[in-house]
Amino acid sequence: MITIKSFEVNYFSENTYLLYDETLEAVLIDCGCMRKEEEKELSDFVAQNNLAIKRYLCTHLHLDHIFGNSFVYKTYGLKPEAHKADVEGLPSPNEQARLFGIPTRIDEIQVEKYLVGGQTIAFGNSELQVLSVPGHSPGSVAFYNKKNGFVVIGDALFAGSIGRTDLWGGNQEILVAAIKDKLLSLPDETIVYSGHGTDTTIIEEKLNNPYL
């Protein structure tokens, strides 16, 4: 059984997710921790629950989802894993910060492994399937667990909305097509954990999302 712990962090109220099962092995997804107190909340939770983080996964490489990359590397020795299209198609974190007008200097950590749609991420007794859902960014991916009935989707899909497509490599037509193909084909009861805001379900978005 996978337990999902979320942390709402940084200027953008980004959702950072920590997933772990009964073996206490864990994966961290989209660490947006920016402030020391955010880093402490996450690291304290890991320590108090005796968790061993095995992988650091990124749904995409927009700045608000990767503020914590240096923290993750320095604390747990893990480098980010992301889709090659985001590595090649997005500005560097410091360039993104400049373009967003954020006055901070980011210690950039290079992506160590490329994620591809269809691959399986294993930790403990659990598995996540990587789904390719481009459009919000060139290489956006989601992480689906059939057994526990959830998908961690980043910024592709929200409760009642979809991800913005006016940033680098964004494309609304591609995003909507990817959502319909890869996400709305999941079981209706699947819980959707988004990069911002509250969780939702596939059936809720099928019935009520005006963009779909």
C-alpha cells in the first residue's frame, strides 16, 4: 500500500509529493522546497518515519517544481530524473528565474536519468508507470499506480482546469490530446494529484472540466 504525503511549498504554492510503502522505501516527486523551513518540514518527516528515498522524479522542469533540486542532492545524494525533451527544450533554472523576475540564485543540479513514457519505476514493493503527457512543457510526464488507483500529474491537469501552455514549448492542442489519450483512459475512480491545488478524480474531470 502506497502512502502519499504532500507538501505545499514556495511562492507558487506547488505540491511536492513523497510516496512510500510498507518497506519504508520512497520516491520524491517535484521537490519545490525553496525556504529552509520547507526543507526542514520534508526532511523531518523523512527522518521521523525512517524513510529511505530511492529516486527523485520530476513531472517536468519548470522552476517552481525544481527549486529543491540542490537540497535533494545535498541531503539525499539524489539527482533529478526527467524527460529529455524538458532538459533540451526549457531554459536553465537560473534563466527561468530571471524571466519570472525571481531574485534568487539557484544551484543547478543536472538531470541524471531520462524518463520515457511506458517505463516502470520500482521502489519497495511498489511500481509507478511513466505516462508521457506533453503540452504544458515539451516533456511533461505523469506517474501512475494502478494498484492504488492514483496518478501524480504535475501541471498537465488540475481540478476544473488544465496546465498553462504559454511557456516554453507549450501547446494546448497537444496537451488536450495527451490528457484525453493518457489520462482520461484511466479508470474513472483514479485519484489525480496535481502540481497545484486540490486533488480530483478522472471521472470528475471527464464530466466537469470545461477544457476537455
